[in-house]
Amino acid sequence: MSAPIVRTVAELRTVVAGWRRTGASVAVVPTMGALHEGHLSLVHSALQTADRVIVTLFVNPKQFNSAADLAAYPRTENEDAAKLAPLGAHVLYVPEAAEMYPDGFATTVSVSGVSDGLCGAFRPGHFDGVATVVAKLFLQTGADFAFFGEKDFQQLHVVKRMVRDLDIPIAVVPCPTVREADGLALSSRNARLSPTERAIAPKLASILVETAERLANGSPVTSTLAEARAAVLSAGYREVEYLELRGEADLQPIASIDRPARLIVAAWLGETRLIDNLRMPWSSLLADQMPRACQELAAGTASLIAVRLP
Ligand code: AMP
């Protein structure tokens, strides 16, 4: 059965208040619609965690830095509702732009630090738009849990930072990236790829995997990343905005793998911008470090072993 569609904040608050009277916990899954299995995986996780799940469909104009990109963004409310129906989400919240940003709207939530660099450098204002709409969705739903994909890894960091800084009482739950069988991360933008581009697209993920393996085997970070960027271009991508190694916990640039880390990339394939990221195989690195450290200890060349755990 299709979940009821709610379009106003007032109606949403009434529904949630009813749930709260029964003691139910509430989760929210913010999306811009054009749902695919990646989004649905968040909804599955939310349904396993909370008694009631709100899925939001809102193409947020404030997070687009190109009017053409906003106009081209797919809007597929009926199809989205049909995809969600078998899952059992409890409400679809589908506000109009005027409901979210009524006349006179003048507030921006801006998260510094984690919003700088990476996508923040190439999409000015994007994360202000994300933080503003996500803050509103958290306050409108009053949810206990919010589910976000690791696919948008910097966004996840921005949201977590905002929640901590503003003391918003919500637990942000990260969910793994869902991929096609050939490794391409699912994205609403994949639909824009021509057949030729679609054949090239998964090379981005395979280059990340190869690069992670090389780094884990001790390849120097700077030259290995430069080679990875060149490999993305050779594969047929038009431009690499960034391909970097960043700390898993703080998103800071790192020059050696001395802590949990992620490879993170944005690149243009024709007119489509794709992003992806991959967690470095930290546990295998630890397994490599341990015997070496123990040998050093036995040989008397080390008196103290420090292995930073993730
Ligand atoms: P979007 O509709 O693109 O704004 O995405 C809504 C949510 O779905 C965000 O938390 C994304 O990180 C998440 N998401 C998008 N693609 C994927 C994917 N391939 N796997 C897991 N989560 C995803």
C-alpha cells in the first residue's frame, strides 16, 4: 500500500505528534527523489531501526549551483511512490519549494571546515544549501534517526558536524554505497549517461579500488594519486575535479596512511558529474603493521609499539 503523501509542515507535525503519543520512534530519510536502490537501502535500514519512517522527496533549489542542473534534475514523484510502496515507509513528505522557503526566508546554515575543499570548492554554496534544508527537515520531522548514504561522503560529514554543533537531538546513521554489478555507484545522474559513457563510467570505481590496493602496498601517496587522476582521464572522463586521500574521521587531507582513510573523487564524464569514494582497507594495513612491530620489539629496535586503532 502506498504511504500517504504529506505536503505541509503543519500536516507533518500532526502526523508525527500522533505517532509520538503512542511512544513510537521516528526516522527520516532525506532524498531528492528519482529513487534508486541506493535510496531504498536507506529506507530498509530506517525501517529496521525505527517504528515510523518518513521519506522526504524535495529537489532543494538551494543546493544547486547551476540553474540548468536544477532544471534537468529528474522529478518522478509517482514512480518514487510506487517504488516505496512495497517497503512500508509510513509517510512521504513532499513539500513544495514555497513551503520550505516561503517569502522572506532569510536564514542559511553554513558549516565551515568540512564544507571547504572537495565538492565545496567546486560547488560554491552547495553545502550551505544542504545544511539549511537538512536542518529544516530535522526540525520539521523531529525524527530520532536520519539515514544518509556514504556515497555523498562529504555531505555526511557536513550533516554530522551540523548536528553536533547545533545540538540537534538526532542520530545520523551512515549507510554503505550501493553499486551496480560492474561497480558504478548508483546515482540519479547515471540516467543521463549515453550508452558509450555508461560503459566508461564504472572505471572510476575500479581505479579507486586499484589505487587503494597500491597505497595499501606502500606506493607513495602523491605520485599514486597523480597516476590515478591520469588513469581516470585515460579511461574517457573529461575532467577530474579532485581525487584525494582524506581522513575517514575528519576529512582532512593526509599524506600517509597512518589512520583510517578514504579515497574520494569527483569527475566529469561528458556533461555528467559523478562522485565516488572508497574506504582504505585499514584492517589489512593493521595486520601488516602488527607482525613488523612485533619483530622490531623482539629485535630490541623498538621498546614501545603504538598502533592507532580505527
Ligand atoms: P539524493 O537524492 O541524491 O540527494 O540522495 C539522497 C540520499 O541517498 C543521500 O543520503 C545519498 O547519500 C543517498 N544515496 C545516493 N546514492 C546512493 C547510493 N548509491 N548508495 C547509498 N546511498 C545513496
